Amino acid sequence: MKRTFLCKHVGIYKPNKTAEQQNKTSYRVNCLWHININKNCEGMYEVTTFVNEHRGHTLNPQTVHFSP
């Protein structure tokens, strides 16, 4: 079983070409942060990939207290 966790700022914004979408902003700024976790055959969880680099946005330390 593999799980991947991504920063909510991952990816690049691809605007919709309609007029009402033109003035909207996006939080997608191509952040690289992600972690892959696998469950091995012994039932233990292993971190297989960890990219600890946030890009294009600031981090709020209070997120630790308020994020689900």
C-alpha cells in the first residue's frame, strides 16, 4: 500500500479561457514538497521519498495547530 502526501501548492495553474475565470488567482505555484510512504510485507511503514523543499509560498507555523 502506497500513500503520497503533497503540499496544497503543488502543480502549475492552468487558466480556463473563459472571461469570468481571467481575474482569478491560484495557490498552485509548483511547490516541490511531497512524501511517499509504503507499507512493506512485515506491516511496517517506510518513507521511500521525501522532498522537503517548499517553493513559491510561505509557511505559517500555526498550521501545525489548526490543520486537520
